[in-house]
Amino acid sequence: MTKPKVNAVDRDNSPPIIEWTILVLIVYSIITMILESLPEMKPYSAFFEWSELVVVVIFTIEYFTFWALSSNKRKYPFEFLHVIDLLAIIPFYLTTGFDLRALRSCRLLRVFRIMKFARYSRSIQLLGKIFTRVAPDLVICLIISAVVILISSCGIYYAEHETQPDVFTSIPEALWWSIVTLTTVGYGDAVPITALGRLFAGVLMFTGIGLIAFPTSFITSAIGEIRQEERNG
């Protein structure tokens, strides 16, 4: 007679009360991290230290408990969301009980806790699928943008350097103007004054609008495709 198979408890199938408890702790830990940075909160440093200890202990228990109950224990620690869970607690253990002051910068990794929301939010998970799908298109857009920025930097330098040698001193200096113009930000710290320079800037501005529209269309299309796939099951 064979024994009945006992299904392991996967992290995504955990009871709602556990999910909400972890969510509250994530929000609480982020709020206390922000408050701890305020100078007027220094008298309460002991409270923040104990608070950090309690939160990290709970996160540690959560991590290893679900690892032990996972149906695939070998794969569990290497999954993206579980790596984030580990990054949320490791800095505390690296900086507690040791005189390794250089490693205190690792405490900055506590901001990874906010990414734990990805486990509980379908919208964030959908966003991850979207960027995975449009990644090749986004890379192409970035390459095109880099080429346009380089060409525009050379063009504006040769168009404006003689008239404004202190503003457009070199092609690397012109890169800043190209970036802010291509993104239609335009800080006004470097402005072309020649007819050729203004014509060149106008063309670049319209090019920037088009380059921004491209990734938007890719993302919108990917959202529609994923939504359709979810409806079709």
C-alpha cells in the first residue's frame, strides 16, 4: 500500500493572513528606515535597532520556512523573488556583531524590501512580463538613441563652437545638450544661437519625440498581448 503524497507548501500559495502580515512588516520596515535617517530621531536609535532586529528575524524565519516547505528546494534560493528576499536580510547579519565598518554600506540593500511587493502584486508581476517581452525592442531603441546623441553632439559642436566657444567647448561637453534636448527637457543652460544650430536643434527635438513614442508603443502592444493571453487561458 503506497503512502499518500503530501504536497509541499509553495510560497505563492501561502495563507492570506501570512501575506498581509509580511506586507505590513515591509511597509513598517521601510517607514522606520526613513524615519531613522532623520537627525531628530537620533534619541530613538535604540528603538530602531530593536525594531530592525525583530523585523529581520521574522523575515529570516519566513525565508527559511518556505524554503523548507518548497516543492523544489534546489531551485528555490535562485529564483528572482527569493533572491530579493535574501538581499533584504543579509545586510543585517553582515553588520551585526562584527567590527566590519566598511560593510555597513551593505545596509543600503534594505531598500530591496520594497521589491518584495512584487510577490503579492499581480500588476508588478505583469510589468515584469511586459519588460521581458519588449526587452529586445528597448535595446534597439537605446542603441538608436545613443547613435542620435553622438551625431547630434558632433553636429551642434561644429555649428555652435565658433559662436559660443565657452558653451560648446567640445563634443563631450555637447553630449549634455544633446541628451536634454533629445528627451525634450531643455534646461536652457546651453542654447544654440546660430541659424544652423537652431535648425539642427529643432530636428533633434522632433526626433526625440519619436524616440520616446517608440518604446511606449512597444509596451502598449505587449500589455494588450499579455491581457489577451490571460483571457484565453
